[in-house]
Amino acid sequence: MLPLIRFNQIKNMLDIKLIRQNPELVKEGCRKKQVKVDIDRLLEIDKKRRELMLALEDIRAQKNKANDEIKQIHDKSEREVVILKMRELDNGNDRLEAEFKEVDAEFQGLMGLIPNPPAPDVHEGKDDSENKVIRKWGKLPKFDFEPKSHFELGESLDIIDTKRAGKVSGSRFGYLKNEMAKLELAMINFAVDLLSKEGFVPVIPPVMISLDSMKGMGYLEHGGEENMYVLEKDNLVLVGTSEQSIGPMHKDEIFEEKGLPKRYLGISTCFRREAGSYGKDTKGILRVHQFNKVEMFSFAKPKDSDKEHEYLLSLEEKLMQALKLPYQVVKMCTGDLGMPAARKYDIEAWLPSENRYRETHSTSTCTDFQARRLNIRLRKKDGELEFVHMLNGTAFSERPLLAILENYQQKNGSVKVPDALQKYTGFKEITKK
């Protein structure tokens, strides 16, 4: 049986000192997330790295001592002896530094592969098939006609055009036209208005960030770059979700405890290669390479982060309930968490044409995993420094638009606009031209 350790200790798991003290817990966290990392090799390299650091410090101390000695020596032959000794020390230093550089590269590489361990309340499972539905909201619509899919409605109402987008850009792109473009802007404005009242600061962030920033967020390891558009010539990557450019905003900064939580609302276009999705959701715009997103992001005190996570989830539900879209809340199992997340919830909206729920929102707590990589800390009242916790949650992407089309469709082919959005759209219904 593994030794008991509190979660506020587990959050520091990527501190090498705690990895040395609790290697079995680290291995268990990797196993639950189905990530292979050679922890035994890491500890071997860590030991070698420390030995080299001590040897380098010893050589530097000897060089400093010899440097002081030579200032006191006036005899030429004695000075030559000391100079020869210093050259030997320089040669030894160069050799050890070269060895240290090699060992440190392997050490950093292995450390970077270790995922954030799952929170204790996350159930173990191998993949999304073992995620758990924890609640449902809303009544499923009943139609006296065969409901159409979002892409059929989009084409017949002349509000979504994937054929011309395919001609211009290729597969998995779409034009949003006419009322659909206005509906998306309405949804964005609705989210900004509602969440600004909750204290979120609206931000339109860069959609290109450095590879170092993306690595700091923990999305590059274990093949993460395969689903990204990487601009190698410029050392930049296009964001796949809005929080990727919000998190690094405060890199190498220190928050004052009284200033937390610090909440942002990122509004940006996002890009995904959709690697591995060949043949999935090829019709319409459910799974595309480019989409717009409004994302909540929070820098929180560690002691408040679980409460903050539930708060972000409650806001996602509040937004969906305002649109009166039936949905279910799903809690991810350990095998479906991904690299940075310690806990994650999805909201899935009902799509009548598929007779099932499809994911529209997610919210994750990454505890201090990203903050450690980005060196984002808080200063407590007593002056002590600790890493902040970083959390994210979808406000809206384009997927709820598809749920609106399908759930609000009428027998004559028109689509009603949710009451909450009508003051932003200026129309109550989308009808055929």
C-alpha cells in the first residue's frame, strides 16, 4: 500500500525533492494517467547531476583559492606552479561542465514528461468510455418531424458554407454567414457582459505564442505538438485554446495574496490540426481547424482552488441554462485528463440529429503544475512565497451554436433564437432567404 500523503503535498510533486521522497506516488500518478516515465532513471540522473554540481562547486572553490594565492606570490617559479594548477582546474571544469550539460538535458527532459497527478477525488479509468455523468439539466426537445443536423440547417438557411470554405482552405473549415455570424457575436457579447459582472477581465490575447510559453503550459510533451500548428521558422505556435496565451501573461511574476483570485476572460480565434480525427465529424463544423472561443482563466490561492473549480463549472452551467440548452455534466476519469489537469469536467449539450450529447465546454484545475513551469507565485501575508494554482473553463466556443440550431429548429425549417441572445442579435428567428 502506498503511504498516505495530503493533496496539498501532491501538488508539489514536480519538486524533485518530493519526487526523491515519494517515488512510488509519482509512479502511481503516471500509471493512472497512462503516461510512461522512467522514474528510476530520473532518480539515477538526479543523483549524478547533484554529484557533478558538487564537483563543479569544488573546482570553483579551488580556482578562487588559487587566484587569491597567486596575488600573494612574487617568486616566478612558484607562480608558474600555481598557474599550471589553475590550467588543470580549468580543464577539469570544462570536462565536468560538458558532462553536466548532457546529464542536465536528460534530467530536464524526464522531469518535463511527468504529468500533473490526478486529484484524489478523480476516479480511475482508462479512457473517455469510463468518464462519469454526474448530473443532467433540461428537458430534451420533442419534435413532430425528423430533426435536421446543424449542417443541413446551415446549408438550407444559407448561414454555414463548408463547400466554399473547402474550395478556399480545404477540409474542416467553414464560413459563418448572415444570421449565424451575428449569432456568434451575440453569444460572445452575452458571455462578456455576464462574466464581466462576475469580475472577469476581458482580454483579446495573441493567437501566436512562443514554444517556451506553450511548453510552460504543459501541452507539448507526449505528442501534444501533433495537434498544433507550429511555425518553426518563427519559433511560434498557434494557440489551440484561449487559455494557452492567458496563462503565460504573468510568467516570472509574484501576486499579492489579497489580489487573488485574478480572473480573465480570453476572447480569441483558436487553431487545431485535429490529428487522429480522420473520418470523425467530417460534415459541418463540429470539428474544425479554426474556431472562435471565449475562455475563463483564474489564478487562485492553493487553498481556494477546489472551490474556484466548482465556481467555473457553475458559470458554464449558468451560461447553458440561460440558453435553455439541455446538457449533462461529465467528470473525467484519470485516463482522460491530459498532461496538466488534476481534475476536469465536461459539459455536453444535446444534439437531436445524433440522439446524443456532445461536448461543448470543459473546465480544468491544473493546480500548481503550470505555475511551477512558468514561475508564477503569490506572496502570503507572512511574506512566504508559494506557487499559485491555475484553472481554466470554456465560456463559449462555436459548438453551442450548433446545439442552438438543432434544439431550436422548427418544422418549417426556421430556427428560433434563444431569448437571452435576442437583444444582441436584433432578430428572434432565422428563416429561409
